[in-house]
Amino acid sequence: MVGRTAERAAVRQCVAGVQDGRPMLVWVEGEAGSGKSALLDALVGDLPPEFGVLRAIGFLPHHIALS
């Protein structure tokens, strides 16, 4: 994975937090095609085997206006 050093380091810090007993959340968002899924696949592959992963996806319908 090229160019994702900072993101991977941030997740490693979260993993260390979990190992210290703190709950953590990793939120990934970005434009379509920006490599979010590839980044997550690589990050999950780096996790210790005892870690569980919950992955959720969603979308915001275009007809809903945000204020």
C-alpha cells in the first residue's frame, strides 16, 4: 500500500489503545474510488488474530438535504 503511512500509523495507535483496554473506533470516508476499501483490507490484514472487526457501509441518498 503506497502513500498510506500516516493512516496505517493511526490505526496502529488505535490497536495499541485497544490492547491497553480502551475502546477505539476507526472511521474511514472519502470520495468514490479513493482506495478506502483497499486501505481497510490492508489494515485488517495487519491486525492481531484475536481482534474482531465490524465493518459497516452506507450511503446518503441524494434526495435528502443536509442542513
